[in-house]
Amino acid sequence: GSSLLTGPEGLMAKERENLKRLKCLRRYRQRYGVEALLHRQLRERRVLATDGAAQQAHTTRSSQRCLAFVDDVRCSNPSLPLTRHCLTRI
């Protein structure tokens, strides 16, 4: 592989074409200059936004109460994470 990348001298026409394709594929969908800078900034903003949303969802979920009713009175215990009921009801 690395011997092909030394240069096109001594290569057959088909090998030169394959070398061109290989070089094009190495650069495929890479961002350069301003486009790369904007893409990195957008990615950083998305990470910050999703981290904030994840923390907010966690605090909202952890503050919810159990949904069980005992003698027509709602349970006052907090629900377990990713559930709708407290430890006592489960």
C-alpha cells in the first residue's frame, strides 16, 4: 500500500487511476477552513445543549412523586429513577 503512494512514476494507467481514487476517498467529506470551524462550533453548542437537557430531565424526573394511591391518598414518596413508583410500592 505505501509503495503506491510514493508517486505515479512507473505505474500503469489502471494503477494511476486507482491511486487517484484512493487519494480522493481519503479527503471525502472532510471539512476545511471556515466550514471546519463552523462545524466544530455547532458540535460544541449541541453538546452543551444536550448536557443541559439531560441534567434538567434528570432533576425533573427525580423530583416526581410516586403515582400509587393508598385509601384514595396519593403516596408522598419520590419515585425511583426511570419508574413511576417508590421503593415501597415496587
